[in-house]
Amino acid sequence: RVRVNSMNTQKGPLKNTRVRKALQAAFDYEGMVQVYKGYAEIPNSPVPKGFTAAHEASLPPFKRDMALAKRLLAEAGYQGKPLTLSFIYTETEPQARLAGLLMQQSLQELGITLNLEGKPFATLAAQIATLESGPDIQATLTMTPRSADPGELLRTLYLGANAGKSFNYSWYASADVDRLLAEADRTFDDAKRMGLYREVARKLIDDAPSIWAAYPKLIEVVGDE
């Protein structure tokens, strides 16, 4: 599983990759683990660890780096400029609200105002589906893969044809990612296909359409019977 905070890549300040990377660098990943009461890990990839062959364990974990965040904002032309962003979340999901509060606190150090708003999921999804009304950032997704193949998760979240639909809420579209995913679909050799998915993950890290906030652990409680 992976907690995904999607950033709108097609409008406003977050069209700039440097601004998105600045928000990634400012995110409090250790604080997010505490949101899950310790039942989570800091991610190092868009691909959850459970996809062992596609998950690239050698990638460094994401970390909070405010100096990097400030440098990226300056490179993007936002040094000393006021910046206000919107963040909406599913009102029934406490982890999403807390993720927003963590971001709000961190971004204050960068002079960025983050306005939080919780909404019912149906209302939120309808707002996201239109680019003009879509928020800058949304937190609705703790993605649990529906298939044993990581391609299903990656296509759902990042395929260009799925931009603005469930669940590509970052409106992300990349010809390179689409090509790699299509090639993986045509590849029957498991090792080669997993290698293509690792390449997709590295491209996503470069493009920064999301903040991959945590790898939550799935806790199941069963009775004696």
C-alpha cells in the first residue's frame, strides 16, 4: 500500500516540476509515520514494497530537506513571493486530514499558505474531474493494489489517458510513461516487465506528480473463532 498526495500537474504553480519537488522535499515523512501510529514506513518509490520484483530497494527513502525545498522554489521564481495553494481531502479519512496539517505546517516555513478543506468523497471526485475546479493538492488515496501486477496500480494512477479520472488525480500525462507501460503490457518475460516498471517509477520520481507520503502497513484483526 502507498499513501498518495496528488499534485495538479496541469494548472497553477504546480505545473512547474521544481515547485512540486519543493513540496516533496518539505513534506514531513517521519511525521506521517507517526500519523499511522508507527504502522507505516517512509517510501522510496511510487511502487509499494509488496511488489518485490518491481520495487527498487536501492533507491534512497524520501526525506524532509527544507534547504532543498527553498532552493527549488527560488529556482522556480517563487523566492520571497506569496504563494497560496489548496488542499482537499476525504472528510471521513483522518489520515488524509493529518497529512494536510503536516504539509500546512511545513509549508509555512517556506512562506506558502495551504488552505485545507475536507469534503465527501463523491463531491471531491467531481471537483477533481474538471481541471478548472480541481485543487492544487488532494489526499484521498491510500492505494491498495487490486492486482498482483504493479502495472495495474501504475496505469490507474499515472496513465495519460486516465488524467483527471479515478485515480489519476494529479492530471499527470507523460508520453514516456505511457510508452513504458504499453511496452510492459506486451512483455511476457517477468524480469523484463518488472524492469520496465522500475523505469516507470524512476521517471515518476523525476516528474514528481505526487507526494508518496507513506507505505502504510495493513493490520488485520481476527477473532479466536
